Amino acid sequence: MSTTSNFREAIRSSKNQALLGPNVIANALPYVGAGLVLTALGTYGGLGVINNSPNLFFPTFIGAVILELILFFVAQRIIEKGNNGAALPLLAVYSLLTGYTLSGLVFVALRTPNVGVPGIGMAALGCGITFIAARQIGSNLSDPDGMALAKTVRLGIIALLVVCLVQFLFAIFGVFTPTWLEIAISGIGVFLFVGCAVVDFYVLPRTYRDDQYLPAALSMYLTYINLFIFILRLIIAINGRD
């Protein structure tokens, strides 16, 4: 899961502010969509590596995660300077790498009974439904409610990041999470990123101007990628239980 540093900064910047960019989300959506398409292509490529050269996948996965984190911070710095032209290629590569790192989870979904392509489609549909609902709710939040929800979600995501990092480190050494705990972690992750989707529609227009669409797009991209991951994890955990 990607860092929450930009999320924390957005919450701080939005506090007690009127709308800075009423159209920033509309301007960001094409870039969010393009990033998700590139992520799907990266996932397809990762599945090809798993199926054709499985021994190569794990080392390339680790390399992709490291490069992904580096690109995130570098692109974020460039975006902060307003250099969208230089940031776009980096974000495109970042999206492809994100898809590559997702391919392992998608591969597990395809091999899990009663999940497969329908389960992946259900996760994607869940993200779409969340977007529609979050837009309606988040755009109409009052300032006290918006800030309270933003702070709660922020703290929850930080805790979830710690849990997922520990879970990932254990998995490297062959220690896997019990099914009941995986269901609980995934369910909490879904709940938190649904909340994050609502917060985006409150925070982003109060943080970024209409021409600052790239940082808004990156924030929304991270929200829906992580929401997809946790919905799919939950579906796999429920259907893969003994």
C-alpha cells in the first residue's frame, strides 16, 4: 500500500478553508482513468510473467515495489513544483508498476474457487459504486463532519499500513495470516478506503486549485487502487476459507 503522506498534508491544508478548486476533481478524473488503464496493463503483464516464468516473478516483484516507492516520492516532489509535464511520465510508469505488483493478488483470485473473473469484476464494480456514493456524500459534508471523518480515516489508514507491513514481512518468511484474521483486516481496509473516497470529495476541492489536478488525481488513484485491493482480498478470504 502506498504512503499516506500526501493524504495527511491534504487534510492539514483543507482545514477551515473554502473551496479552492471546485472543478479540480472533474479535471483530475481523466488522469485517474488513464492511470487505472495502465495499471490493468501492468497487471496483464505480471500475469504473463507468472504463467510463463514463475521463478522470475518474486525478484521482479520486490524490485517493482522498491522502484514504485521511489517513483512515488520523486513524482510527488515534481508535482509540488507544478511541473506536470515531467511528472506525467513518472506517474505512468508508477501506474504500470502498481499493476505489476497487483498481478500476484489477481493470480490468486483467478485460482480461488468461486472468485475468478467474476470476483475481480465484483471488486471493480464495488469501486464504481463507492465513487458514485462518495461523490454525493463527500460533496455535501459540513466542515465539522468532513474534518472529523478525515482525521478518523487518516488514523485508521496509518494503523492499517502498519498491520499490512507486518503481514507482508511474515508472508516473506512463510508465516501466513489465519483466514479469520485476513477477513477482519480486509473488511477493515474496505471500510477505511470507502471512508477515504468520501473524504476525497470533501478535502481535495479545499486543498487544490482547478489547475492542480495531478496531485488530486494521484490521491484518488491511490484511494481506488487500495479499495480494489481490499475488496478483492476480502472476496478471496471469504471464498478461500476452509
